[in-house]
Amino acid sequence: MDDPDLPLALLFDTWPATATVFLSRQMFCFGCPIAPFHTVIDACAEYGLDEALFRAELHAAVIRALV
């Protein structure tokens, strides 16, 4: 999940719970035709988000989905 080159489409396929983090911030990456090409880095840059904090939210969503 922390691979800087991981495409968002693969992120969503591997960890579906991460989509809720994007959707809760009204980020439309989930289902976007560019998702196979963009990364978390790209999404954070596009939406002006702190990458470290956003990645922490992604991790938390995956952990919540496991319990």
C-alpha cells in the first residue's frame, strides 16, 4: 500500500476499504478512468492533501475493515 508507484486502481482492487477514504473527502478517484495511471501521490497533489496524513487514513480504513 505504501508503494509510491502503486496505481489507484490496483489500490482499490487490493484494499477496497480505501475507497471510502477517497469518497468521504469527495475525491472522485474511485471509478475515474485515470485511476490506473494515478497514484496516492498524484491524488494528494491534485486535491492539496498532506500525503502522510492521507496514507494514515488509508491504513486505518483497511485495519477497520479487517476487524
